[in-house]
Amino acid sequence: MAETYVEINLSALSHNARVLTEKYNDYDYLIGVVKADAYGHGYEAAKALHRGGVGYFAVSSMEEAARFREVLPDVPLLMLQPIELERLNEAYEMKLTLAIGDREYLHRFIVLSKNYYFKVHLQVDTGFNRLGFKDRSELGAAFDALTAAGHTVEGVYQHFATAGIFDPHFDEQVRRFSELVSALDLKKIEMVHMGSGVSLLGHEKIPLANCARMGMVMYGYNVSPSSYGGGLKNRLRTLRDRYFQKKYRLSPIIRDVELDLIPAMTLKSRVIALKKVRKGEYVGYDCLYRADEDITVAVLPVGYNNGIGQKNLGRMVEIGGRLYPVIGAVGMNMSIVKVDETVKVYDEAILLGGRITLGMFSRSADMTLAEALLSVGKNNERIYIDSEGEKIWR
Ligand SMILES: *Cc1c(COP(=O)(O)O)cnc(C)c1O
């Protein structure tokens, strides 16, 4: 087995799914976003999420859809991006729900889909300027054309460009959404969804929406906005926010949502060597670290080849329950850690997970949370553990 690998805890994923579907049961549907190889967890993760109560999923590409279908052949699956229409037959065989958000594309779809039946979600663009109809009458015409052609418009949705934490753009998008979907009879459309995890946790339910999409949060990361800490400066920030909230009539923000989530991914490695370094000696590439006393260092066979990034802005690893700093630059396949006498060769080291939160990890690597998660998940061998079924496999 590889010395460095990611462990995916499937029972944690089922648990998170249960927590979220219970907490947000005022939504009729929650869509689990499992694009990008289920955020680096692999499609076994989708099965665990499904077991925990997520009943609808979404991916980006046909290749992802195919891998999803290997584990969940019949669960509804929405494509977040327009598929190549030459592949309509494949999409039909895979029972995919398609997203349509463009007039030209719609017309080609209507012509090519004559011998098929599809469920479709209409995409609406309210200010992201990526995918979706921006025009109210085009949206209404799309509904009519699809219905006339025998397809079912099952959903309508948009995507937020911002988290809506004191920015008027979020509320503007909500307003614009209502305006655009007034072209549709929403009683005839089963699913109306607007946001992702951040808006689900950080905002009150928008009355129009009966469905929300969620990614990061299902994998165990609480993406709700947090309160400012104590102190005068933070009290002033709170007052300033309240002022802007009133002045621009921004929708309220829900902070510090309590959710009992368990991060599902752990990146593990092992100590492969220990070395004494004398006071004054340098460690690693470019002599970035100089020992200011006699120290012991441990070598871990994990580097930027394992998706941890090359930067070291205060990276820590956990060995035997204690935290130790990575010193010097991160190498392609190795890292050097300043340890103490308690650490032995072959001890397990945790680079992400355990006491190392994704926040800590991503800050030390100068990545965003999602980027860090994907990078680690996609660049390592995976093992799956499942305490509910007591299974471990690769
Ligand atoms: C990725 C994605 C999501 C999930 O976002 P999270 O921030 O991970 O919750 C939701 N909707 C769309 C359209 C997406 O592309």
C-alpha cells in the first residue's frame, strides 16, 4: 500500500447527508453536487451520501455522469453544463436530466431530441454571466417549446456570484430571478433552486425556492459565515454591517450555523526517516530554514505531487496526536518536519484531517478550501472506510 494516501470515511458522508437533510427539511429537494470526482472523494462518496438521504445529484461532464452511473444507476442526476448534443443518445441511456439556458442550443436540442424524452432544468442568468437565459420572454418561450416537444421542464435555477455577505449583488440576483421566472407558471415546475452551500447555510430560505444545491458542506465543511470575534474593532465592524444592511435593505445573514459535520477526507503519510540537525545548519531547498538550536527532523514522503501545494505558509502536520511544523520548502515528493524525541520512524502523519482543519491546510498552502480539497483528493491513492459496514477497500 502507498505510504501516502487519502482515507475517505463513507460513514461520515452518510452522517453529513443525514444532518443536512434533517436540518433543511423545509426544502422539498436538496441536490448533492458531486462534480470533479465528488470534490476529490470519488463516486463511492455519492453512494454514501445517497444512503444518508440525498436523493438528487448533479455533475458537470458526461464522463463524470458515466462514473456516477456505475455506482448509482437510477438516482436522478442533473448536468450542470450543456452536454454535447451529438451525445444525446448517451445522455438518454444514462437517464440524465439536462440543463438548458440558451436559445440556439434549445433549438438544436428540440430538433435532435425528437425520438427521446428528457427532463430538463431551465438555467437562468441573473448576474453571473456564465450560463442561462437572461431574457424573460426567451425563458417563457423555452418552457413552451420544450413542453410542446413532449419533454418535462422539471426545474428552473440560477447560481449566485457572491456569498451575499453584505453585498447588494446577492439581493439583486434574487430580485432578478423573481422577475425572470415570472415568465413561467411555477406551479408546473417541480424544482426551483437558486444557490449553493453558502447561501443555504448563510441565508434564510428564499420563498420562491423549494430546492438547494450543496457541495462542500456535504463533505464535512461548515461553510456558514462566522461572526466577528470580540474586541472594539469587531464591534465596530458589526455596527457598520448593521448600518449597510439597513441602508441597502440587504437580506439578513445567518452566522455560525451549528451543524454536526464530519470531514470525510484525511490525508495520511508516514515518517520514513529521522535526522539530527545541528544549530546553525540549513534545511531543504534554497536554505529557507536555519536551525536556531539542535533539532530533530522527520522526512515524510509527501510533496506537491500529492496535491498539497508547494507553498509552506506555516504548514502543520499531526503525528501521534501532536502538531509539528513543516520547515523549509515543500518538495515534489517529500516534506521535512521539525519533530521531538517522541516521534519514531514509521509513525503515521496526518496532513489534512484530524487536528489539521481544511482551513488551516488551505491557508498554509495558499489555496481556497475547495481547491485544496480537490487537489488532495485527486492526487492520491484513495482508501475507503465504512464503519457502518466495517469495510475497508481501495
Ligand atoms: C459547484 C456548484 C455548486 C456547489 O457549490 P458549493 O459551494 O460546493 O456548495 C452548486 N451549484 C453549482 C451550479 C455549482 O457549479
